[in-house]
Amino acid sequence: MSNIAFTFTGQTVIITGAARGIGLELARFFADAGGNVIAVDFDGDVLEQACAEVGATGVQADVSNTDDVQRVIDTAMAKFGRIDVLVNNAGILRDGVVWKMSDDDWDAVLNVHAGGTFKFTRACVPHFRARGYGRIINVTSYSGIRGNTGQANYATAKAGIIGFTKTAAKELARFGITVNAISPNAETRMVAGIPADKLAEIAAGIPMARFAHPSEICSAVGFLGSEEAGYVTGVVLPVDGGISM
């Protein structure tokens, strides 16, 4: 059981990329805090196992597909009658240096990260506006600020999410909707693919000298998703052990 600082009893929380890593820990966190969690992922088999583990409702979907996104929203409304919190966490990697990167690899990463964030936000806004309340938390990355070799597509998408977050925050504030982002630095599948020597080099550059466990990201998202954070919007919160200082 997580140490819960905020309660989400009766609230509906949609989390994309929820089958593994940070998304899975967020699904667990919000479910433990009383939320009705809609967990979204492209990998249906892993998602089913994750939902059984944490007590969430799973919806297999491609976040870059408008029809799939609407199906998730329709499922949430049909099952729970409301949407309160959206966490845009889904992401993929298709790494390669610029001169070797294909159109498909560029498009796939932009479509999932930036496209998914946009499409889920757009689909939730009418429901948030109807109630005069909503919390949106987008997941960006240090790479979106500083860049990273071999990740022009990923860095571009994550930088775009920062711009999108600030723009949406300005547009939606008058409706009681906050839009914020986190920039995490955690042990995920993406980090697991880094060679050991490179990983050690990166860890040495983190003031806390380690990557976070995915569960350590949850409290920051919980705060931004809470009723108590109603006057916080347009923020990009680093949860990165100080690497971005």
C-alpha cells in the first residue's frame, strides 16, 4: 500500500502507457488513493496483467489513433460518468542518429508522444469544461530541454510537450482546468536499453547518483493531479534527482 498524501476517492483517472514502468506505478498509486483508474496501453496482454495487479480498468488502445482515444473516453464516461485526471505518459523509442533516421521512426515517436498527448487532452476537455474542473499531467523529459544523441525524434516530441503544456495551461485555466508536466528520471524500459558503461556515466552525473524507482515519481503526479494543486498550472516539474540543475 502506498503512502497516500492525497485522496482521489470517486474520481476517474486516465493514465496512458500504464502497463509498465512509471505508468504502472501511477495506476497503482491512484487506485490505492481511491481513484477509478482507466489504464491505457497498446500491449493488451501486459495491460491485462497490470490491471489485475493494481485494480484498474484496462483499455487497449493506440494513443496516436483518434478513434482509439475516443473509445477510451467513452469507456470512462460509460463506466464512471466523469473524468477528473488525465496523465499523458505513453511513449516509445525509435533511436538513431539524424542522418540514419527513417520517416517512419520519426513519425512514430512524434505521433505517440506529442500526438497522444494532444489527442487525449482534446478529447477530455469537453468533459472537464462541463464540470469546471480537470487536471492534466503530461510526461516530458530532460532530453526535451537539452537534447540527446540518437534521439532527435524523442527530444523533439518531449520539447513539443513542454510547449503544448504551457499553451494548453493558458487556454484552459479559465475553465478550472490545470495543465502541468513532470520531467522524470527513473529506471524504465527506456533506461534498461542503455549500455551499462553509459548508464554508469549518466548516473554519476546525477546529484543523487542514481535513477529513481518508478514509484518515486508518483507523489509529484499525485500533487499536480490533486484538488489542492488548483492554483498550479503551466509548470514543468523536474523529478530527476537534480540532473537538470
